[in-house]
Amino acid sequence: MSHDAYSVSEIAGLAGVSVRTLHHYDEIGLLRPAERSSGGYRRYTREELMRLQQILFFRELDVPLADIRRYLDEPGFDPLETLERHQVALRARAERTRRLLHTVSETIRSLQGEREMLTNKELYDGLSPDEVESYESEAQSAWPDEYAAVGKKVRAMTKEQWSNIKAERDAIARRAAELATDNSQRPDSRESQELAARQKVWLEHFYEVDATRMEGLAEMYISDERFTKHYDAHGEGAAGFLAEAMKALARA
């Protein structure tokens, strides 16, 4: 047994990973221990430490474990060249994170009334061009006439107005979650229709909502996971129940 060998718990402590993770890496052939003690315990050397570092860098860049194993086991694998590529990728990620933190900070200041409302460009600073294009194209496609007006309305809101709007949004989501779990409630019940009407009033802070748009937005709440996630965070089934209540109101 090597004098400079480390136990699995020592490696876990050094690398900041769990013992279970190291066991899993061993089981899938990603990081095998150099040897085992007479009692069958895993023992790792400096070579495994270096391989684990590469694994963790790849994981930080969201590379799947199967791909990491393939890369590391390629005959021509060059640790130095790979580390240099990691360095470039991580610097790019750090810059994006810095920009996102700045955007979050400036948005907080804006909502607290410490600065003017952010411009459209500032709102999206730090997001990838594809993400920005996605949000922008969705809004323009769904509401071409009101798109510019909505942005102007939002930027003109005071801290108190925006805070109240957010509070009402969350209150509606909580009520939708309550009704969704009440077996006595249907989407066309009085309580459900009152909630749908309340949602309509909330939406009209931004744009006019007729029956057609009401149905379209309702469908979006269940077809777009971003909206579903928001409402269902307050209780499973909230998004679907609210959507059906909105459709019932639109058809009434």
C-alpha cells in the first residue's frame, strides 16, 4: 500500500464532495481508487486527486458523467490543454455571473425606488442573446400592439405600485392552490370565478384582457413550464386550476 494514499473520507473532505459521490464514481468507472487496504477500504493517490479535479471542473461546466469518462479515458487526453480550456470557459462564466449580479443589484435598487426603472437592455443584461430573443419574440408575438406600451408602463411604476402588484400576484397563486385542493370547488364555481376575475384585474395593470386573450393566457399557464412552475410553487395543481377558471370566465 502506498504511503501517500488517502482514504475515501479524506478525499471527500479535500474535494468538498460526499463519500457517496466518490463511491458512485468508482461504481461507474469514472474514478477508481488506486488500491484497497487489507480491510477492503478504498485508497487514493495523487493521480486520482488530479483526475477528480478534472471531473469536478467538467461537472462545473455541466458536462454529463458519461462524457467526462470518455474524455478522460481518450488515449490522447492532455491534462494541461484541458485545464487551459476549463480556464477559458470558467472565466466566461464568471463574467456572465458578474453581469447577472450587477443586473440583480440594479433591479433591486430600481424596485426600491433608488434609481430610475431599468431600460429593456438593462433588464436583460447578463442573459444570453438566445434567452433575450426568446423573451422578446414571445412578447411581441403574443401582444404586438401593446408590447412597447407594456414596457413603458412597467418602467413608470413606483416601488410601492410594483410591490403591490407582486403581492397580489402571489396572493392569487396561493388562492388558486387552495381551491385546487378543495374537492368542493370547480373551475366554474363562484369562488373560482371570483379568482379568475381577480386575475383579469391583475393582468390589466399591463394590458387590456378580452375573452380571447384570457383563454390564450390560460393555456400558456399550463403549456409553458415557466408559468406553471410559478403558480405550482404555491401548491401543486394551482396553475392548472387557475387556467381552467380563466377559461370558464372567458366563455361565460
